[in-house]
Amino acid sequence: MKKARIGIDCLFAIPGKTSGTWAFARNLLEELLAVDTENEYFVFLNRQAADDFPVRRPNLHLVESRLVGSSVARRLVYQNSILPFLLKRHSLDLLHCLGNYGPVFPLLPLVVTVHDVTWFFDRECEPGRISSGRTAAVDFLLRRSLRRANRIIVDSEFTRRQLVARYAYASSKTTVVYLGLPRREKVCVQEVEERLRGYRIRRPYLVAVGLYLPHKNIGRLIEAFARIKREAQIPHQLVLVGSLELNRENLLRAVRQAGVEEDVVFTGFVPDEILTGIYEAADVVVCPSMMEGFGLPLLEAFANRVPAVCSNAASLPEIAGDAALMFDPLSVEDMARAILEVLRDPPLRSTLVTRGLKRAQDFSFHRAAKETLALYQQILGLGRERGESANPPAGAWRR
């Protein structure tokens, strides 16, 4: 059987900044290489990401770029000018772009993974923060990428609906492939305690994890936390893990106005092994987002035996199932109610932990890799060379 030469575009990846999407890409690639030892994989990424990708396999080729991934403009220029020639030079059969966009002229079969459409949501939330020109550029790139793509992969049914509502022509070629839990190293209890002190974290605490963009709704979470501190006199801190630079002034102002400067900790980016420790030591994980393509912190809460509360919006109910207590993300009062209910009700906490562990088992990168590989095989017709149907079994991609 002919071996395929498959390109994977990870030029967007910046370890420490694109934390969620890079964790997705790295774990998907590790599992793809584990389940597929026949085809050749050419991964296009910058030097930072290459240094952070520990897996080496005979069928893996890392193609490093000097490009600085943090410059979106330069990345897009590279992706649409240099990358197509590299694809031709390496005689690739298919390209999978893992970061929402693909080249406008890919010159070969194309798969694009779209994680969410939060860019447009943030533009509507804060019109002055994101220029109409940048929004138009994103729309153009998405539109052209999706038209060129043979297949589009999304992380949730919610994202599929959102994408199709904006780009109706994508409906027939969009497939849901759920993510899984990233592999994270465990840290001993003593080291966890030392690291927590290093970040000025003291128990007990609540934690929320993610980049602090408008759709993450952290402002209302700070208000809800301040209300609980004031009315219920809880001893907890609120620990906010993730880059603050994208929304710094608004969040610092929200903390000052709420009067909880002494009880809110912004950690900035933390390494994966420390993040595991922060989850494990938390009393509650809060996911207040108004717009989410998947909801990885929910799965991480479940896996680390921490009860979770989340908004009833976007993809979060789809991922949480019955394993999290939900609230209206637009209501500070309802958010405070849910958090306090979990803090004060030990039987509820125990129930959520049990349900969470069971729910986490429904998601895995091993399964995501097998479904992604089946999609490659369909596009390239590899299944027919094995005497198989080119179409996957019913339900293999979309649950």
C-alpha cells in the first residue's frame, strides 16, 4: 500500500501563550504517531514549539521555521507565501492546519481544524477593542480557508453550528472530533505546596484557567467572588491562571472596584506540571465563559477530582454533561449561588467528583487521533487500497 506524506501546520504554536491550542496540537500529534507508523508526517512549526515537542519517531519530520509565531501577520504571510512551496518541495499528499486557518492556495488536499469563532464574539462584546479591519481580515481568511478545505474539523457540535451559521457552505464537510485530556506530569505533594507559595497561592481557593479575553467573562467572576466574600465570609482566594496581557487593565480595574485585591491572584502562565498541582489543590474549578469552542478546564477538573461549576452557554453544557453545576454567565448572582452551593454541600461535591471522573473517560486524544486518521484515509482513498470502503462507519466522526 502506498504511504502518504502528511503535512501538519503548527505555525501558530507558541508554548506558554497559545497554551490550549498547542496542548491540543501536541497531544493529537503524539497519538497520531502512536496509531499510525506507516505514513510520513511533516510538522511545520517554529523553533520554540519544536523544542517543546519531545516525541521523536522514524516517520516524523520537524520542519522548523525562523518565524516568530507571536506575530500573527508574519505567520499568515509565511503560511500563504512560503509554506505552499515547502509542501511541494516535500512532495506532500495532504495538509492539515491545526490553527483555524489554512493557506488561501494550498495546492493539495486540505483539512482545517477550527476551534471556535470567539473572535467575532469578542468583537461584538467590545467593539472598540478589536478593529473592524482586523475582523474583516479574519473573516476573509476563514472564508477562503474553509472554501478550499476538503474537510473541516471542529471541537464540538456547538462550534459546528456556529461555523455553519456564518459559513453555510461548510455544512457538508464539517466533522466533530472531540478533544481529550492532555498528558500532564504529576508533582509530589510537597513540591505542589512549595510552588503554590511561590505564586502567593494559599488554601483554600477557587481557580479559573484560560486566556483572559472578553468572552472568558472573568470580570463577572470577580464580582461573584467579591459578593461571596462579602456575604458568606468565605476564607478562599480566587486564583486566575493564564496570560493577563490581553486584558490586563480591565481585570485589574475589576479587582480594585470589587475590593478584593488581597484575595485575587493572577499567576500568569504556569508550566503544565504546576497546573496539575493547582487543579488538585483547588476546592472548586470555575468555567464562567460566555463563548467556548470546547472547554478543556472542565475535563481537567474532572480528571483531577475537583468539583466544577460552569456557565450554561456555548459548548460547556455539551462537554460537562451532568458532571458540573451550571449557572447563567450573565448573572453575577446566579454564578455566586452556584459556587457557594458547591462549597457548602459536601454530598453535592462528592457527586460531582464521581460524575466528573466518569465523564472524563468519554474523551481521549487516542480516539481523536483514530478519527482524524480515518478522515485522512478517506480523503486520500487509502482505505480502498486495503479493500475497505472509502466511507467511515456511521458515527465514526460525528457523535
